[in-house]
Amino acid sequence: MFRFKRDKDKPRLRERLAKRLSRTRESLTEKLSRLALGKKTIDAELLEAIETQLLMADVGVEATQQIIDDLTARVKRKALKDPEALFKALREDMLAILKPVSQPLEIPDHIRPFIILVVGVNGSG
């Protein structure tokens, strides 16, 4: 019906969103990597620092608690012996939470405009 000219220099919504999410992902990854720097063992302090970083990255209280509980149990069973194994397990736990709900967003061509509401926490976007 209406065709609006799009500024070719302005990035598309998908590109802007991907860029912002990559900054969040890089920030979380970078902060978690710094936690393990120089650590040879896994202790309560490291697990608490991981929990803090997950919460600060808006992973969510329930998901963070589930991840930390699993990591703590694996450490107690001596299934995780060093920080490298801990971070590998952390990645596995995060992927396990995301996998059941992971699906591509398919926007039908015949529905225009297609509206997506994104609600952020405390004005974060």
C-alpha cells in the first residue's frame, strides 16, 4: 500500500539488533574469561562471581540459579576439576536452556506491518 523510502545508509533493524546483542555477548564472554584468569581451582568465590555476571547480563534469576546449582553439584561430584572445564559446563548449561525455545522468526510476507514488542528491564531497551 504505502512504500516509504528507506535510507540506504541506515542499518536495518536486524543489523542493529545483531550488533547490540553481539556487544552484550562479547561483554559477558569477556567478563567471564577474566574471572578464570590465573585461577587453577574452582572455589565458592568463582561460582559467586559467575552468578553475579550472569545476573548482570540479564540471564534471569531462575536460569542463573539453575545454572549455578548444576555447576555446584558437578563441582561437588568432582566432575569439574578446573576453571576451563567449569566454563565449558557453563556454556553447555546455557545452551541446554536455550535449545528448547530456539526457533527462527518467520515473518509472513502477507502481514504488513509485522509488529514485534520488545520489553526491557528497567529501561534497558
